[in-house]
Amino acid sequence: MKNLIISGALATGLIAGAAHAVEVTGGYVELGYSTFTDTDIGSRYNLNGAGELAFSRSFSLQLDAGTYRFNEIDESGTNVTLHGNFHASDNLSLGAFYGRDSIDGDDLDFYGVEAGFDAGQVDIEGYLGRHEVDGVSGLDGNIFGLAMKSYATDQLELTANYDLVDNFGGLVDANVYSVGANYALSDNAEVFGTLGAARLDAFGFSNTEAFVSFGVRMNLGNARGTTFDRRGVLDKLPGL
């Protein structure tokens, strides 16, 4: 399935690019920090960027890249994700994605489908996919997420998110819930903050811990940045 997603996205991009000029429609650079309120669990720094190329009014390719530093385990990780985006209308976008997380010499591949809907004052986004530990059988599982953004004012956005990473051979499930706000400092710069809780079920034990995160983001191109948000497991973990 993942090979079909990549091949389809690239083939469609090449076909569309033959008839239309390529245009950079958006992107961003973001610096963030998150930490569990129980500091023994750890914290995370992240530096992320993304860019989107439109081949026509209907099709675009989006590339995300990021690096993460987990302080408690003293390890760094990276993420790269490619999205193939189809803009069905002014309000509806559909997509497929494939990406890879890498940490401590281990790679985790993930792939799936996504959709976003602009309902005026509210934006809704969701994704569904699979993850696989590269070179290790029996540790695959599901990823799923929903996100909502509501525009309280021209400068203030309110957000709510839910993300699920499950299975890893039936050993680990992670559910992450969060609410937050983004405040625009200018047309392209914003600051953000999030409060959340992560529930981890591992090896027969369950624990829920609160976390906070905050950061700054510089949008490039249009005000939306990119069509879809980031994917991957490392991006969903507040700390380690």
C-alpha cells in the first residue's frame, strides 16, 4: 500500500507538472518545546519545517521535515513525510502520505490517508494509517487523529486534537489529547501554547500524564502554511 501511495502521488505530480507551472503555495518553520508536568518523564525540543508545491489548482505535493531532541533518554530523532494532496473544492482537500521516523538508529515507516474540511470559522482535519518498525515483524500498528481549529478572532485560533498510536505487537497504546491556542503576532508569525494529557498503556500497565507545550511559528507563502499538519509518531510524543 505504501509503495502505491508514493507512486501514485509522484506520477500524478509529474503529469500535472507537464501542463502547469509549479508554484510554491505555502510553508512554515516552527520551533517548539513540550514537557510532561511530571518532569521525571522528560521533555522534547523540536525544529520543523514544511513546504508545498502546487502543480495545478487541484494537485500539490507537501514535504515535511523535522528534528526532535528527547531530553530524558538523551536521544535525537528525525522525521520526513511526503503528502500527495488533491483539492476537491475550495472547502475540501484529500490526501495520502508516507513518512519515516528515525531515532537511535531505528526507523519507523508510516503511511495512510487524510482529509481536511474548511467550514468557515472552523477547520477540521483527520488521518488514518499504519506504522511499521523497519526490519522487525510483528510491531506494526495503527495511527489515527482528529484536529479542529476555530477562529475566535482575526488573531486568535483555538485548537483541539486527538491522536492515537496503537499496537506495536499488542504491547503499547498511546492516546494523546490536547487543547490550545495560536496567536498571530503579524501576518506570518504566530506563537502557540497547548495543554494536554497522554495516556500510555504498556505491558499491562496504564498511566495518564499531563503535559504542556509552546513555541513560535513563521508561515511562508499563504496564511495557512500547508494543507495538512505533520504526521508520524515522534511528533505526537510530548517527551521521553
